[in-house]
Amino acid sequence: MIFNLTHSTEYTYSAQVSHGHNIGILRPRVAQGQELLDFEVQILPEPSEQSERIDFFGNHITRFSLQTPHKILKVVTKSRIKRNFGAFHQAYQTDACQKVTLSVALQSLQRLDPDILEARQYLLESIFIRRANEEIRQYAATSFHPERSIFDATYELMQRIYTDFDFVPGFTTISTPLVEVMEHRKGVCQDFAQIAIACIRAVGLPARYVSGYIETLPPEGQEKLVGADASHAWFSLFIPDFGWVDFDPTNNQLPIDQHIVVGWGRDYYDVPPLKGVVYGSGNSKLKVAVDITREE
Amino acid sequence: MPLTSTTWFNSYFTSGNYDEMFTPEMGIRPPWKALFSAFKAFGTEGLNARQRDMDWLLYENGVTYNVYNDPKGMNRPWDLNLVPFVLQEKEWKTLAEGLQQRATLLDLVLKDVYGKRHLIQDGIVPHEVIYGHRGFLRQCSGIAYNTEKMLSIYAADVSRGTDGRLWVVNDRTEAPSGMGYALENRYTSQRVLPELFAQMAIKPLSNFLEQLDQLLVSASPEPKDNPNIVILTPGSHNETYFEHAYLASYFGYRLVQGNDLVVRDGFLWMKSLKGLKKVDVVLRRVDDAYVDSLELREDSQLGVVGLLDVVRRKNVSVINPVGSAVMENPGLIPFMPAIANYFLKQELLLPQIASWWCGQNKEKQYVLDNLPQLVVKRIDRTNRESIHFGEFMTAAELEQLKKEINARPYRFVAQERIHFSTAPNLNGSGIEPRNTVARAFAIAMGDNYNIMPGGLVRVAPDRDTIRVSNQRGGTNKDFWVLEEGPVSQVPILQKYHKRDIVASGLDDLPSLTAENLYWAGRYVGRTLMTARYLRMVFRQMAVQPDANEHTSSVKLRALFESVTQVTGTYPGFVGDEEVTTKAFENPKAELLSVMGDKTRAGSLGHTIEMFGNSYYAIRNLWSSDMWRVFKSIQRVWRGFEADKTPTINDCIKTLDQLITRLIAFMGLVEESIMVQQGLLLYFIGLQLEQSMLTITKCRSLLTVKQEGHVEYELLEYLLASHESLNIYRYSYRSYIQMEQVMDLLLFDVQYPRSLAFMLNRLHKDVSRLPHSKSAHQLYGYQKHIFEAFSRVRLADKLELMKIDEEAGPLRHQMDAFFDDLSDLLHQASRTLSAVYFNHTQKRRQLVNPSFPI
């Protein structure tokens, strides 16, 4: 399936900004079952210079500097993406994915082969996901048992987060500590993903944070609205000798083709869509719109 | 009392540890013999006298360090002990080879962890030791550098163990400090112990400094003879700011803060008076995580936004590279032998402390079982405060520590508790043994490292303390390496390097430095004028026998009001009766507050404090004489502050002392700083401030017409406060008259204290600023100053003095005249700031998270 995706970010400043430096993870990476066919980024005002590089986690970082005074910064990315996740999704049915128990997984993680070593960095504490407290440990322990399949346990964890937590935009910001999210059981997609990751790491398994988009389908019989799609975040569990399996606790589903991956890291901190430092006084207002259409 | 070996022994021996000077049989170790006999000849008194010379010299040179959150305040004097630390060249060579090997290894590890990470993939180093260390900055992965070695500067803390060998205790790789202090220690001990330097073959440090300069020059992205090298400091509150300023003036590098630098077009630039100047090399003293708030800590104000990307493009070299803190990592210690074998097929030359990394099960178990005998550290926090000494912990504390280790085992390392050697230390009455740690320095040179033949030796604060750190307060020693051969003639270490700073000139002056000089000028001027004015008023108070007598009370009232106007400490004596009654009821109390209350903007105390701040901020420019005078200004002022109930005469005395010292200070400024170094900015600030205050003063005392004898006396006071009474008498030989006073103080272009003279000079000075030269038209600030000067030149004093009898005693024209002049100068000040000092533009994050990396 081929998607055309437009992601527009617009900052409006109350006072003129003389210059600024920005970085962001905007170009979707190549991932399991995902190809990037075309990509362009338009920035207004015209940046004085712009570059791309691959970061530590393999994500694409776009960097640009603005030196012309401006009051509006607009960044629009257009991507053409081919998703064919179905085949890999089929493999979830195999024993290699389904039958790995926690105790077997922990044993396998002791090995030093490249895949395992690569995955093990996602076991450690990260900037937003510190060591789990007792409450999070308890929450994880309900689903994870040594002789239970980690796929099943994670699936159940996803379902429980979906049921136990309310989706409340504006209740949290990106710097709200996880313990607060846990206590109030409210948040948005990145909070749910990070809660799940904290739980999985607490039992000793690697989990990573995935940032991307989700295509929303209109209710039966209605026209799809432009800009109705959204940036999204979910998480991925590492199953030794199988690979990384994505889970979406916000929508209680295993992503297939409607989830488009941009990048991943240990938590939100590693994959911010756009950040920057601007020189100027005053406030800024942010407007984001995402639009995904299917190519026939 | 002569110092005999008996007294040494009496006070000396306490423990069975290895001692640097004495053998267990009480013999004196060979390297110390010459020193010991020289000291014996000095005697206790002689030694103490030399120690006093040493203290005095350090004090005079303003050698200080800061202690964070310390009630004793900033800029504590540096404490150097007369007794040096001595090592024979043969032993030093063994140490140097070991350090060369260790620096080489750490460089290879650093390159590997930010490169292909073979050490992790091949199972030599567990990934948690690197990935679990907060100094490992993923943003720096894959960067290629201009220098052959990634670790350009390396420092190691070295101590002697009970086996008599020198051990490595800590690795310092992020921004190793101490080289400047080591230099200053050597400079001082050469001055205080010249005969020992003549008798003993002490290896000089000068070559090593040349090499450091070469290292930085050769780090330039493009080969250049004279690359632009800057030292990036977090500012004057940093604990080792003295050293940053010291190295900057020694080598002639620019000392800059983050706000002085900016990233444009993929390069790093220094904001100078002229504009932007490209920077080639940054010797960095700001910590890793703080250097770039775009990619690293978002809340940092100490770095430069976008710096990391300039490094990535190889358009600037940062020494040491950002990310090198990950090598300050005791978690690596257990793996160093395997690393040495992996990279070099060698054994480690220098012994390390036995260490157990808790990320491994067996090791962790050992640590948990033996906790009371061990020293526990976090792999990424090696400062003294984060070290747990098992033997001093209670059972409950040990339990807590066990919990923490079990929760995140990979973060902890436990080490064997080592009894390090002691070295002799002079303590006033004799010599006692103290624990010491030596910091040795290595700098990259080609494919190897050069080791400083000396270093910084730190001494435990008392006999029983085993933790040694300057941050906690402590003594230091010079570090002598004794050559085997005969004494070679070594030139005395020169205090200042001969780099041609003039060549770069005023255009390249960092704008923050320029601003600090400008404000130094303004505050010096304000302090002096305020002090003189207050002194004049206090004198009048002291001599008026009866303040209630009519003339006296009118005069004093006018003077009191003018104090408020000149200092700007409103309401004070100015305003409605209800506001000012209190001040007039007890004028002395109000004046004391205007003098001493430093929380009150405009008060003398406040001005002196601001003067001090601007002084510290650019101390690399000041000479040691200036430092001495500055200290004595502070001493006078602190003496006054300590006096809870000063009399009027006490105030006058303080002001007298202050004024003399300020004038000495101003004279020194003129002769110690070159115009190209920014003296021009100081003058501009000084003249501008003095002009402004002269205007305020004259306006305050001249615009209201008074009765004849009152006016006469006020004119006399005005002249006195301007130190112009004698000149007046000499020039006019007459009764004091308004017209002539105005001539002298305002219009006489020949008289250096007149407004016309100062404005004329100001006009000439600002025309030498970089932007003034470029246009045929006058630049904004030039216009304002030129206009002010013209207004003064064109003024008609009789018109100014005119009075409209019906409208009251105010001389309207004069008042308007002063008002305009004052406006013009304020505009000039604002324009100057906007053109030259506009580096404080607000910057902020698009998104506003706050969290530690």
C-alpha cells in the first residue's frame, strides 16, 4: 500500500525572531515492511543552510538554520511511503514469536550476538523513562510471569493500558514525569507508550519508543477530513531470535499498514519531531497538521 | 629555635603508611636529601618566613579559586605549601611512560565508543559501562575530528600505594583543570625558593607549555600560523575561573563565554566589537552536556547553540571533544588490562586500584558481601561527594546502599580501600605528614603524549582526612622532578607569554569583554564621584555647628536634596513632605544608607559591588598591581561595613581612603591595559559616567537660585566635590562667582575636569571605535555626543543664568539645558550598547522541556 503524507508544522511568533537553529526527525526511516519512495521538506523562511545526518539510532535528523528575520516558521514535509507490513505481521503467528517465555527471553538476552547486544541498550534507563517505581513494577508484574509468553504478556499489558488509562489531551506535557501519568492514569499516546516501555524494562526486557503517524479512517459513509490524521507514538518489544514487535496501546492494536514509522529511540527524548532555539523575545503558537492519503 | 631532625621526628611520625620523605627506618629518601638539608638551614623561623612570602605572593597575584555555595564567599586565596612534592627523574620517567600508555589507551577507547564500538561487540567492555554512563552522549557518535588524537588533554590523579608504587586513582578527560595552578605554583616557588632552584636540578615546565600552545595551534581545522583560539569559560563564578583567565592571558588567547560566540553558516564566530570573527579552536572549560543547548542540555546558558554541528562539519576543533566525560569512568578500571591487551598487546604499566564492577553477578555478590571494607562509587559520578566509604557507614546506610546497588547494579563500582602515602607539610610549628594526591597532565603530540614534568599536588586538609579535593578546601604543593645530572641553567618561568595580542587589535575584542570594560569605566567613575560628593556633604555636616540656624539649614537642605539627585536614591530627601520627613528628621541615617546599603541601587555600597563584579569578569586583563589596589579598596570597604555605628568622621575617613585608592587604581588602569585590549572602552565608560554625573550635580546645585551667601557656599561645595576649589582660586583669584564656576566646570575646554573637556575627549574616543570609521556620516552615538559637545560650546552662560522673577527661583533655561544634555548622553549610552554589546539577545527553546541528560 502506498501513502502520500504531508506533515506541516507552523510556529507563529508574537515578536520577530532574528535567527534560529532547529533540528528534527522528519524523514521517515526505512523499517520492517516500510520503504520511503519520495521525500521532500519545505521550510519558510528559506534556511541559510540545511543538512541531514543519521543519528545514533539510525534515524534521519534534519537540521537547518534561519538567518532572515521572521515571524512565522513553517516546515512542511511530503513523503511517499510504501507499507507492506502484512507479511511480517503474519509471522506473529509463529512459535518463534508467540512461544518465547520470560525466563527463556532473559536467558537469551545474556548472549553477545549482535542483535541481542543492539537490543540490550533498550533495557537501560533513559532520560524520560527512569527506573520504574514500585507502582509500575506491580503493574507490570500482573501480566509478566516467568513461564508466560512475553508476546502474550505484552499484548495483555497493551490491553490493560488501553482500558485503565484515559486519553486526555492537554493533561500532560512532554516533561510530565511518568509517575504522575501512572498515578492519574491519564495522558496521550506518548505517555501510554512510555508507561508500557517502563513496565517491560522493569521485567528485564528491551523495549523501544516508536514515533510516527497514524492514518485515521472516517466512520462508515463519511468523507475523510483533511488534516484529520495525526502524529502518533507507540512501542516495540524485542523478542529474542524473532525481532521487534510493535504494539499500539492507544488504539489497542498491533500496527499493520496504517502506522507509518518515522523513527525510534529509547523514549520521546531521542525522537522529537522538531525542536530548536530561536533568538527573539515573545511567545510562539504552534499549529500542526498531518494528512495521509492512499494512492490507488 | 633551630630545626633539628629531632623536632621533625617528634611531630612527624604517626602512622605506618608509606611516607614520601622518610623510610620506615627513619632514614631520608634520596630525592629529599638536598631539600631536607636546605630546610634545616632555614630553621623553623626561616621556613615560616618563606611560607609567609609565598602566601603574600599568591595573595598579591590574586590567585584564587571559588567554592560553590560557600559561606566564605568567592575568590578564596590559593593555599600553597612551602614543602614541595619531590620525585626523582628515574621514577618520574616510569610514571610518564605509564601515563603515556594510559592516555593512548583511553584515546583508543574514546574513539571506539563513539565510532564502531568493537570493544562492546567483541565483549571486551560490557555495554552498560558505556551506555549506562551519563557522559556517553549519543549525539556525538560518528563524529570525525581534525586532530589525530581524540583525547588531546588528559589528566590523572596519582597516589603512592603501600607497595611504594605510584597508582592511578582517577582519570580526568572532560575538561581537566589544574595546569594553570601548577604553573602558578611553580612561578611562586621559584620566587620564594630561588637558591633551591639554583642548587637542585629541577625540571622546568616551560617546554610543556610551548607544547600545549602547539597542540592548540595544530588543532586548527585549516593549517594556520595564528589561528583564532579561544578559552570557553562558564564565567567568573566557576571554581577554577582564575585558571581560565590565567591561561588566556599567558597564551594570549581570547577568554570568552557562550554568549560571546555564535554559529552562522556552519562556522563558529566570536562576536567582537567590529563584528563576527571566525573561531578555529576552542579550549573548553564548560562541561560536555552544557556546550550546545540545541542538541544537548536545553536549559544551558553556558554554551553555544549549534556548536556540535560545527564540530561535526570539522569547521572548528573543540579540545577536549564534547563527549569525553565518558572516560571519567571507574567502571572501565576492571576492563583496562583486557583493553590494553586488545589494542596494544601490552600489560598495563601503572597499577590501578582493585575494582569490582557490579554489573557482573559474581563481582556484585563479592561487593555486597564485603561492603564495609570497600569504597563504592558510581561509574559516572566521581566527585568526592558521591563516594561511599563503607568503613564509615552505619548498618542502616549500608543496607540502603545495598538496595541502590541491587536496583541498578551496572551503575556501581566498588574499590579496595587504599592507604596512600603521606608527604611532609609545613603547618606553622613544624612539619607533619599529610595524605597527598598528585595530578599529572598529558597532552597529545603526534602519535604519543607529552607528560608535564611536574603537576598539581593536593594535600588533605588535616592529618586524619583521606579525601583530598580543592572543592572542599585544601592545600597544594609544587611538584618537582629532579634530574640526575648537573644543574642546568634554566630560565625562570616567565609569567606572561609573548604572543602578540596587539596584532589582533580592538576590532577583535569580544563584545562581552568590551562591555565589561565599558561598565568597569562607568562604575569606577560613579564610585569616585559618589564618594567625593558624599565626603563633601559629610564634611559640611561635621562643621556646621548649628543645623537649625537659618543659613545652615537652607544650605544643608539643598545639599541633602542634591545627594538624592546625584545618587538617584529616590525618594530620600526629594519629594513631598510626608515622604521626606523621616529623612530630614535624621539626615545622618539617610546618608549612611546612601553610603552603605548595598541593596539600594545608586548607593555607594551598591556601586562598589557592581564595580567589583565588572572587575572580576575581566580579571585576565588586570595587572597584579591593580589586583593589590583592588583588594585594598575592598578591605577599606569591608572595614566600614563591619562598623555598626560609624560616626560622621568614620565615614569621612573611609571615603578619604577609598578615594585615594580609587585614584591609584585609575592610574594603574591607564598604564597597564593597552588601548587595543579595550582600554578605549574603559575610557568611554569613565568619561560618559563622569559627564553624566557632572551634569546632574550642576543641575542639582545651580538651577535653583538661592540667597547670596547660601549660593556662595553652595558654589564652594560644588567646587570642593569636584576637587576644583584650588584650581578655581588659582585661576580666578577672586570671590567665588556663578559665572566663573560655570566656566571652570562646564565650558573650559582646557581643564580636564570640565564637561567640555570630557565631552570633547569622549567624542574623539568614540570615533576610534570600529563602526565609527566606516561611514562619512557620524554614527548614531557619535551624533549624540557631538551634539552634546556643541551645545556646551555654543551655550551662552548669561542666558542660562537668567531668571524669571515672577515664576520663582528656578533658572528655566539652565534646567532645560542640563535636561537636554542628560538626554543626549543617555541616548549615546543606549546606542553604544545596542551597536557593540548586543550579545545578550534573548534565546529560548521552541519547546520548553526541562530535564537532566
